[in-house]
Amino acid sequence: MKVCLLSSELGPFAKTGGLGDAVAGLARFLAGQGVDLRVFLPFYSSARLAGRTVVPVEFLQGLTTELAGRAVRYGVHTTALPGTAQPIYLVHCPALYDRRGIYDDRGDEHLRFALLCRAAIECCQRMGFGPDVFHLNDWHTALVPLYLRTAYGWDELFAGSRTLLTIHNLGYQGIFPAREVDALGLGPARALLHQEDLARGRLSFMTAGILHASHLSTVSPTHAREILTPNYGFGLDPLLRARADHLVGIVNGVDYGEWDPAADELIAHPYSTADLEGKEWNKKALLEEVGLPYEPGVPLFGVVSRLTAQKGFDLFYDAIPELLARRPARLVVLGSGEQRYEEFFHALGRAFPGKVRFHCGFSNPLAHRIQAGSDMFLVPSRFEPCGLTQLYSLRYGTVPIVRRTGGLADTVELYDSAAGTGTGFVFDNFDSQALRWALDYALDSYADRAKWNGLVRNAMAQDFSWERQGPHYLDLYRRI
């Protein structure tokens, strides 16, 4: 099996969230299965490459492709995906990728990611590599199917190639003014673009991918059904319904080499289902680190998240202050994002100084310690294509409290206190009352420590490794 994998993010080199982790995990799995894999990523000046050997690929230097009416020069460097011998190909173009972050607001995002698409195809040509499948991830790479059909349609190397577009977050579609069609080299393919979009003066990378990819996938079965509806389709549900027979949902995997409480070097005390004592020691250590008092029997809630409307933090405004006022509990929050949510958590910390700590920003070590030290983990998302943090929390026995949507619905089973089955607390409606119900159910269940330890072990027994999830992609590649 020959696969060309493209992404705007790939951990640990460049990532802002779950996309980078998911693509890296899949690449690592595919490499271990003997897939002939070529992975392409922009060579951002902000890429995390310290201590890694990065070398230019000699026959992929001094290349040019035409964008915006001019020849754009680029080359390719390579390094290994950590933990493997799998090479990663970094498209080097300082004019487009020498920026402070992965994404930018200079008005040339369409050119930056069109270059990634075209460079990957052109490098495959120079390698003599005809992929069975081009696996594309989100809007940044979604022009590949159209380019293969038009600008590179003459090349018999790709006659047998098929394309898979994985939609990680439909809320981001890569929408640009229609006047950029010619700049992207798509003028001759104008008739193949979405005509209603063009009439409205816009061009969408994601729409082009949905129209022209051989197959589509998203990152959970429930979300694959949700995006066929107006509530979750972000305006693209009619197009997705038209392609529903070519759309599947596959839950993301987790790298248990990094996320395993029995071997996690970033936490204070290792623990496992056979010996849960270390979990309480991690709780004490975390509370000491953030400056909150430890009291036996008082539960700790954790949050590690981007602070955006998608993640459901509007529900916190009423439910969380009321809960903290009437019940003993602690809350530790790690994240950054929209100013209104950052201000809310800062204010919450001031209102409950002995109960709440908010760390504005991101710290991978602290994220691990919150997963290990918390008793419960809050993910009340408005929508969630897959979600990774609840998968980490399951592994760490940090019982997730989630809304029944997308990947959260597919990975967390409602706890039945009578039967002792289930892995977390799941609520349906997107409102504060539903969240209150889940919080109270969780706190009431926590009071019975014998049953609670059974729930913790249920959660830790779940397997969402890439060894389990990856074969679904191999099966999909074969079907394509």
C-alpha cells in the first residue's frame, strides 16, 4: 500500500491541537504496518525541531511552481518522525512559511496551503511515487483532488491514485475571495468549482475537497451522521448528504506511549488499575503545585482545553459558580482562547480563591498532571468531532463528564451506578440544567469510594490505541 499523507500540522513539529496529534499517531501506525508512506508538512520557521537532524533532500531543491502569476521557489528537507525511521518531508519556502506561528493573518493563507498541495504532488512526481491513496486532512490540503484532476491530470503516474479527505473540524473551511481562483492556478477548472459559491464571490477549499475527493471521512461515527444535518453541517450539509455513501467516521487513536499513567514521566506518581493509590498522590501533588488546599474526600475537577464556544464553556457561567458555592469541590483549568472565557475563569478564581486555579496558556507537563491528579474531567462541548482529552482522561481514570455529541458520544458510556457499568457521565441537552445534573450525579457517585474505584477501572480499561483504530484506515484505503 502506497500512501501520501498531507497535513498542515503534525506533532511534535507543528501543532495547535488534536489535528497534529491525530496525524502523527496515524503516520506512526502506518509506518509500523509496512505502508510505503510519504508525509508532507510545511517547514514552518516556528517548527519544533531543536535537537533533531534535518537535512535537505538533494533532488528536491530549487523547485518552482506557479502561484499568483509568479514562480514560487521551494525545496524539501527531511527528518524522522520521533520513535520511528519514517521520514517526514518538510516543504521549505521562507516566503510563505517564515512566520511567527503555523497560521497567519497576512492574507495569503490560500497560497501557503496551495503550495503544500502542489509541492506534495510534484515531489511524488520527482520520486516516481504513484500513491494508491492521497490522504488529506482538513481544508488546508483539500485542493489536491482538484489539482490531480486538472493541473496534473496528464500524468499517468497518478492514473490509479484515489483521494481521501478527512474532516477534522468542519467549522474551518478555508474560504477566500473568488478572485483568487486564477492565483491558485484553477482558472481552467472554474467549471468544476462550486458555482453558487463563485456567484457569491467566494472560493472554499473544503467545498472543493468534498466535491472532488474519492472518499470522505471524519473522526467519529456519530459526527459523520451529525454533519449531514443543518445543526452541525456548517452550511455544507447538502453537499455532504449528496456524498453520504462515500463518508465514514473513524474515532481517532491515542498514543499510549505518551499517555499512560503507569509510565508517564511527567507525573509525580505512577499508577495503574492494579494499584490506584498513586492517583490520590498525584492529586495532592497537583493541588500543591497550583496552590490549592488538599482535603481528603473533596473531589477535583480538571479542564484542559482551547477556550472557545465550540467547547461549551457558555454552560459554565451558571452551573459552575453555583456548584462551587453549594458543594465541596476543587477546579483546575488550563487553557487559552477567547477573551470572554479567559476573563470568566480569572473572575471565578477570584470569587473562589481556595477552590479554583486558572492557568492561562498551555503547558504539556501541566496537562499531564491535571489528567493524572483530577478525579473528573469536564468536556461539555457544543460539538466535538472526536476529542482527545476525554480519551486521555479515560486512560488516567479521570472520569469524563461530557455532552453526548460527536466523538464524546462514541467514546464515553453513561455510568450505571446500580449495575456498575459505564465509563463516565453523559448529558444530552446543551443547557446549564443538563450540566448541573451530570455534575451532581458525578459528585454523588464519588461519595461511594468502592463503586467509584470500579468506575475508574472501567474507564482505564478502555482501548483507543492506534493499534485498535489504525486498522480501520487500512480497511478504508483498501476499499477506496
